[in-house]
Amino acid sequence: MTQPQATYYLKLRNNIELEDDVRLAKLELEAVTHCQAEDIKDLSSVTQAYPSLANLGGPWSLLEHRRGVGQQGFCFSGSLSLLPVLIRRLSFIQSISGVIHATCDVLAHFQALQNDHGPVVRAASFENGVVFVAIPHYALLELSEHIVSGSRSSKEVQDNLKGLLGSLNSTYAAEDTTASIFAPRQCTSHLSHDIHYYKAKFFPRLARCLINVGVENVPSRDHVVLDGFAGSGTALLEASLLGLPSIGVDIDPLSVLISEAKTGVLGLASSALANEVPRLRELAQRSWVGQPSFNWDMPWTNSLQAPTNESPERLVLPPWLLKNRNMTPEMVETISREVGALREVIAQSDPAIRPFVRVLVSDALSKRLRMRFMGTGVGRFALTFSARTAIQVFVRALERYVIVLASWEYLRDTLRLQPASTEVLEGDARSLPCLHRSPDVIVTSPPYLPSSSGRESYAQARVLSLIALGFRDKASVDNLVGESVGAMNGGAESSRGLTAREAGVVEFLRGDELRSIKAEPTARYFLDMRKAFAEMRRVLAPNGVAMVISGKQNTFYRFSTREPLFVVPAAEVLAEEAQFSGLKVEELRDVKLVKSNMNARPRSLDDYYETILFLRNVG
């Protein structure tokens, strides 16, 4: 039966700060609907035309919790059959309202939607047809972050989520106790997105948006998504939530563990974790109190699989970390005892949840010991320690995840969500491992050019976790640093084979006495990315698309002033490399980001942009 036509009005999330995100929202909307959308500056104009929409939906209605500045939404006309697509897939939209001018009875259609997608739709008749309001699934997933933070138990979080869905009924709005969650706050840690501290990770909305756009640009029934620089697994989780199988690859074994846990934890029952928490909490506290003095001379081995009554063997940290002045003997003793206690917890945890426990231990250690690199290229870093012990951080995360999993279970069952499978492999994006199936969509964010200039070293920053969990020892952890794309301490690299622009960057660095140390790593970065693009083209299905996120540019400043000295158009350089590798460059799209570190002089004075490279395998 032909579906009636509807006029759709979509309200943007009120925590969208920048208009570039509005443009991304429009890009995604037009991709998934294949309709042209019009911008709406003020949603009040819609309710003036259709007063019935003003009160429908309580806090989800068009007039509630709108963006205070800038564009507020979109409008387009299309079949009513698009409504379930919008509910399942959109990333930036807070609510979907609409009007159907139809003489036939369409209210039964909305009842069917409730059966398939949960109680996220409300419809009512008016004299000329039907008005409706719907909540996108992703808006609920994001808002669950705030529901979790305000809940003290599994039952309470599920009751609060039930109240949030109940607020769709305007008669419930007066009793609604969850309105505070609509305050315009960023939502980037919902579900398992915050399972591990990870600097410079993908924004979940951006990853989901690009996956949606990519899928609609490849004529295929069954899509597979690849992220060759998987990092903490953000793109993999978003693909799974969209029902799309995905493959992640990363050279860092800790990143592989995090990605596996981030996607796999959604299959863990909250009750199973709740039953383990009291025992693991007591074990952690008892092991912490009973830890003996630290012996730096004892060799360390990876014996984390079986419980033991003996004291855990001790880790040995690399000399460059111990030389930091903040690594006093007293702090070394304290940190080592915390590591010993947490390793005991891992060893005695239930094997069914052990990977999850390992990730929470790593996260606790990453938050306990923080490194901030100076960007000089010689490995200088500042070292700080949290006031809370790693034991306290770990126990708090355990308790919180019982509530997180309870919220997920409620949303999964209520919204009829069916996450897809994810495979995570340890491997190198410059030489990808054998894949069981060619992906037709790649969404990835490789290391940015500054990673080759000493501004950051992700492997070094995670050294405590890498050693404590047995992935590396004090010698091989440095090898991992050298194996990374554009690493500072890799082998020598000439400028032979570089493009003209790349060679110009390298020559600038060689001619600057204070930056000459960065010349070879920068040359290595460009050639490493050439290999990565060649691998993308090799594994990508014919006519498949790749969306690669890069910093727009890298600026070198004069040290004595804030004056820009040399600007590298990083995204354009990478686009040349992609084209050199045989990929077609279809578009470069700049996206402005909110500056989170206003103390990073002199860069704090600049707007910061990332660039999305839209590529296609036309071979």
C-alpha cells in the first residue's frame, strides 16, 4: 500500500554549539532520506502554522529545549515510511515532528511503529489529518548518560528512563522529574563510550554520521564498516548500534582490548556484574592493604590467567619514566602497590568478565598517572597524579557500570535494538591483516601530523597500563612507540618520493635549528600514510567509500611571539597521498571543533578545524 506523504519538522539537539555540526546534521539527514531539507531558523513559525504541534510531546515538542542560538531545525517532505529510518539512524536530532494531510486513518500505522521501535511515537488527529512527534533512538542513548549519572541503582536508572519515555505524553509533562537532563550539555560518554580514558578519540556523533553517509553512498544490501585505526573503538560501537557489522584494526594491543570491551560489554548482563562487584571490591581493598614493599629487581611475567595465593610478581618501568622528578620513591612505592592489588583482582575475577575487568584496571591506571607531552620532539613530558588511588577509581567504575549496563538493557529491550557483530584485530594499517570480507565503508581517524612532531605519544602515555597488563615490558614498550605512524624514534627517512608540498615541509623543519629533529619523523609520517591509503584501496570493495578524519592544518609558530611561521595544509597533503594511492578524492569538508584546551599557547588563539576526506575506490 502506498504510504501517505508527511511534512517533517526536525528539532536539533540543544547542545549543538557550532553551525558546522548543523551542516553535518543536514548532510546526514539528506543522505538517509534522499530528500532535500530546508533550514528552520525559528521552530515557533511551525507551531504557529500547526498549533496542534505546540503541546504534543511534552519536553520533546518543537518549542521545548531548543537551541538558544543559531538554526533550530530542518523541514522536508517525504513518505511516512521514512519515519522509522529517521528514528533508527539520525545522530543530531532531538525530536521528529510531522503533519499528515490524509483522509485515510493512519493512526494504526503509528501503533505498528510502537511495536517495532518502542514507545517513541505519539500521534493525534486534528481536523485536516494527523500530527505526530517521535524520539530518535540516538537521542535517548545520549541522554542515558545523564540519567545514569543521576541514578543510584539499576532499578532507579530504569525507572528514570521509563519516566523519560513517558514524558513523550504531554499529560505526563507536569510530573516529569527528568527535565534537567535536557540542559545543553555535551553527551559523549553514553553507554560504553567512556569505558577507558582515551585522548583525542572520535566524537560518537561524527562517527555515526559518517557511517550513515557512507552506507547511503554505496549501493549494497549488506554493508561492512572498517576502521583501520580503531583506537578506542568509537566507530565500531556506533556501527554496531546501527546494526552494521564492523572490523577494527589497531597496532596497539591495549587499543584492541579497549575496542573489544567497548563493543563486547553490551553483551554482558548487569546482574552478572552486580553479583561480582562486592567480591571484587573487597578483594581490591584487601589486596591493597596487604601488598608488600616493592622490589624493582624482580622480573615481571604475564601470569594473569589463574588465581594465586602468592604475591603478584612486580612490574618494571622504563628508565625514562623513572627519571621524571615527580616519580619520587614514595610515589613509585604507592603506584606499584596499587598495580599489584589490581593485578590480583584481574587474576581472581570471573573469566567471563575478565576482559572487561582488565579494561577498567587500565582505565584506572591511565587516570592515576597522566602525561602531557611538551611537543619539542625530545620526549619531554609533564607528569601528574590523581588525588584518588587507582583502587578507588577502579571500584567506582565497577559500581557505575552496573548502572550503565542496566540502562542499556532497558533501552535495548524497549527500543528493540539489535547490535551487530564486531571483530577487532591487532595489526598495522600500513599492512592490513587478512580480512574475511572486503569492507565497503571505511570510517577512520589516523594519527594527525603533530603525532610525528613529538607533540604527543599515545603509547608512552599508556606505558603503565601496557606493562601492568602484560602487553609489553620496559624494553618492548619503546618498540611499540617506534612502530607507530610517523614515530619520533623510528628509522631514518629521506625525502625521496615525497610530493612537492611534503618535501617543502620537511625542508622547512630541517632548516629550523630548533625543529630539525622533527624533519625525519614528518617525512616518515607522509610515507606511512601513503602506505595506509594504499591498503585502504586494496581492501575496499569496488566503488566503496572511505571517510578519513584529519586535522585541517598544522601551524608552526615563532617561539618568541605568537606569529605563525609555517602552515602545513595537512588535510590537503593527505588528500594528495590518497589520490597518489589510486583513491578518488570526492570532497574535503572542514568541521570546526570546540576548543577544549584554552591553555595551549599560542594555539588557543586559533579556531580549530578537522577535515573530512571523502574518498572512493573507483578502480
